[in-house]
Amino acid sequence: MRKPIFIVQKHQASHLHYDFRLEIGGLLKSWAIPKGPSLDPAVKRLAIEVEDHALAYADFEGVIEEGGYGAGPVLVWDRGWFEPLPGHTGALSAAEMLQDGVLDVRLHGRRLNGGFSLVRLKGPPGQWLLIKPHDDAARPGSDITVEQQNSVLTGRSIEELAEEAVAGTLATYRCQR
Ligand code: MN
């Protein structure tokens, strides 16, 4: 069976954010993380639940046109596959953990690896924290979004995508799976 994918897209809309997406139930469950993911276990990042995306959107890299929702450049910042880790609540599948509000996964990406926990906050609906547990892939004190700023697919930066769009030379990238 094909392994479920994860994708992180860096998206310069009205505010820069990172869209963290997990393939669950045939869709990409999605969270917008304003500051991006971290490999530092001391750093907890706010992750705001956003609308599901179709799987076909997973490797989209290009520029969303003015007037479209989220207009601005999008690059694929990381990609790979993930496995759900049996949850604290006894839930076994990613869908069950999502429901329970504690989603533990192991990521196998180029930049993000090892365990990650998404924990739903009590209070305002749709707000979660993304937390890196202490494990072999943890890098205390690091800031991966500073170390790695460009596309993992094409090496392009957000600025380069925007310039290509203005120049009319933009190559929109969609990976074949
Ligand atoms: Mn977005």
C-alpha cells in the first residue's frame, strides 16, 4: 500500500506562513503555521486548522493569481511520507487521533524527520500546537526555517517565484507520483 504523504508549502500570502499537510482519509488535512515547523523541542508552534486540500495540490509550486484565495507565491518546502504513531488516547489511526485532538506522527522528509505531535488547544476552535518531541531527529537551538528557506523541489526562493511571475517566465511545478 502506498504510504501517506506529508507536504509543507511555504506560502507568501498577505502573511507568510507554512502550510503543513497530512494525507488522511484521501485528503490533505491542513494547518497554517505562521512561524513554520521547528526541530527544537523547546519551541511550540501555533498551527491553525485550515481547509482540506485535494491530494493533487500536494506538489503545487507556483504563484496563486491576484484575486484568488491566498494570492501569492507558494513553494514546496518539504515533502515525504508519514506514519501515525499509536495515540495517547488509544487511538491507532491518524483519523482517530485527529478526532481526539492529539495527533502523533513520524515524518520521513528531507528536512523534517522523526516524531511530531499536533495537539489541539482547548479554547478557540481550530488552534493546535506543533511540537517536536525529544528524539534522534531533534535539534535543540536550531531554526530550520532560517537554515532552509528555498524550495526542496527546485531550489527557488519565494522572491524568485514572484519575480518569475512578473517576468512571465514562471514554471509551475507539479510532481508526478
Ligand atoms: Mn496557505
